[in-house]
Amino acid sequence: MRTAARALLVLAGLAVGLAIVELGVRVLDARRETADLRALHVLRPDAGWLYELRANAVAQPAGGPRYATNSLGFRDRERALAKPPGAFRVVAIGDSVTFGFGVELEEAWPSRLEERLRAVRPDAEVLDLGIGGYNPYTESELLRGRGLAFAPDVVLVQFCVNDLADPTIHFDHHARTRLGALPDAAFPDPSQRTHAARGLSLLERACLASRACSRAYDAWLARAQATLDEPTRRAGARPADAADGPAWDWLAARYREMARASRASGARFALVLFPHFEQLAGAPGSAPDPLQQRLVRLARDEGIAAVDLLEPFRRASRAGRPPMLDYFHPDARGHAIAAQVVAEELGRAGILPSGGAPAAGAPAPAAASAKGEPR
């Protein structure tokens, strides 16, 4: 009897201690801006896009830019859902590149593009719907579920090479590994998926509900990821550059979905193809990059306009340092280059207003390719 009573006292004390820790974490969260970028995300098991950004949330890692969301749950200035009468509206969808990881909001390519377009058409808007960790599956779901409600005149979808990789590492990193069962359609090649096709266990659900437990798990995950060497991280984040097979069929199908949905809503559609760091070493006259060739060919075959940013980024690299923060993400200079090239190429193609003066601090004009229209 005494043993049982002591066990109950120990359990009660443990429960009270955990409750105090949980309360303390929640109070601290309410009083300060979080430094954890993942805290911006909220799960959406009821939606095809799986997770999204919290509305009116702020995160600012030490020494990094400030990430703040608007009332609609996007890293953008405040926007009206209804398009202003007569306005020209562009919706930009993508992953952490479009979200503007590592740069201030005003430096991200959608903001830079809006600045350029407003030099030609003051009522132009470029809405930034980028969310870290997304791939063409979640982008397609978000576009059809939320993006087209903004009544865009143009939809721009950004490509990053990790769009063709198993998305588990990207989804998990941004949503704290709590997404549970993922549909096969979210994977470029379902036969190669590493994420268990199962729901959340009772213990996982309990940890998800607890901020203290989530924080402890995040700390463990961060340490585990830090032990991976750079080649291992890269290998798990991108496919072979010239890979064929299911992943490319999947990519074409997702872009076809988005192009058709955009056209049905009255919007024009185009892709913006960002390079990765290893592609920037090409010298003048070097062989074409196989990945970019394949992407441009895919867009051409699907009748989709595509802006290839590889050569402008290579020129910028030869003129100085590469315009990149890391393997995937452009720095502020890279974002400015992207906005300039998109405005020029899609302006010449008649998809965006053309003739705008360069944005302050933008680089000299650089060529790219825009091919095709949505079928």
C-alpha cells in the first residue's frame, strides 16, 4: 500500500512538474518573438497542402532577417483577398526560395518584381505565397485551394532542384516531423519514399500538443541533422541532374495541373527556374547544364512559359562571388537578378507589363528564356 502511495505521489509530482514546464514555455512564447522559423508553420491535415504559415506570426533567428506573416498567413505585406478593381495581380508560389529564406521581405524576388512592375503599372501587385519545404504537389494544392481565390492575372511557380527529391526531409524540417501519413502523390517517385505511410501514434499526438515536448524534440532533431556532413545532406536533397523516370513524369503532371487551373481561372502561367550552387561554375561557352535543358524541354513540351535563371546567375558568379547564400537559396543580389530577368523575359512575352525601369540596386540586364504558353 505504501509503495503504491509513493508511486502515485511520484507520478503526481512528475505531472505537476511537467505542467509547470509546459506553462512556462507557453508564457515565454506569448511574450517574445520566436527565433525558430519552424514555429511559423501550422499543420493542415484537412487540406491537400498539408501545412501552412500561421497568420500574424513573427520569427527572427539571431542575426538573421525578420520573418513576419500577414493576416492571410503568408510572408508578405498585408493584402486584400479581393483584387482591387482594374488592378494587375501576380501570384508567386514556391518553397523557401520564394518565401525569401535568408533575406528581408523587401529583398525577396516577388517584392523586387512588384517594385519593377509598378514602375510600369502602379496598380500591379505581386503576392508572395512561398512556403518553406513545399514541392510541386503542395504548390499545386495551395494554388487550387487558396491561390486562385486572389483572382491573379498571372501565376508564377518557382522551381528548385529539391522539388525532384524525396520531400520527407523538407516537409519534416519545416513542420517538425509531425505530418504523419503522406499521400503517394506528394512524392516524385512513390516507390522510393522513405516516409512511413502511417498516421500519428498516440504518443506523437501528445508530444505535438505539448510545446515543451515539441521544443525538446526539435533540439534533438537539430543536433542529429548537424551531425550529417554536407555531401550527405546534398545527396538527400537533390536527384541526379539528368534523371529520367517517374519523378519527371510527376513533375510534368503537377505543372500541367497548375497551368490548366490557372488558365481556367483566366490567369496566365509561367515557371521560374532557379539554379543550385553547383551549376554556377560553368565558364563561357561551356556545355549546357543537363538539368536546365531537361526543365526547359519539359516546359516546352507542356506549352508552359519558362524563365531559366541559370545563365544570369552564372554571369553574376563570373563577375564576382556567386549570388547564393547556400546550396539552394539566393542572396539579396540573386533575388534582384531573378526579379529583373523575370520582368524582362515575361514582359517581352506579353505575360507581364514591360518597359519598367530597373529597381534600385539591381544588376545590369541579363538574358533568359521564356517559351510557350499554357495549353
